[in-house]
Amino acid sequence: MSNANNASTPIALPLWKRCLITLAVMLVVSFLIGLLVRSVFGFSLPDYVSGVIGGFSSILIWEFLKRVRPKP
């Protein structure tokens, strides 16, 4: 009975795909935030600040990817 229930439930993205996507988003957001602050405000943002912003974005993406199911 439980096998039929599991067969209809789609499997979440594999861990390695979630890690790869999360890492890519974190790096891209950190880089873009640094460029945006430099072009808008005219000063260079410290690397750790853009890294913290990228880290926060990676938390959001990780939680989103846990809920996303690949199409069969």
C-alpha cells in the first residue's frame, strides 16, 4: 500500500543539484551586488558584505529548491 503512495509522490531534486544551484546563485548574487553598489553609490562594497547578502539569497534558494519537484 505504501509503495503505491510513494510511486505517485515525485522525488525532490537530488542533493548535488541543489548544492550546485545554490552555490551558483550565491556567487552570482554576491558579484552582482558588488557591481550594483559600485555603479550606483560609487564605492566598493567590502567583500564580506556582498558575501553575506549572497549567503542570505542562498538560504532562500535552498528552501525554494527543497519544495521544487522535477518534471517526470
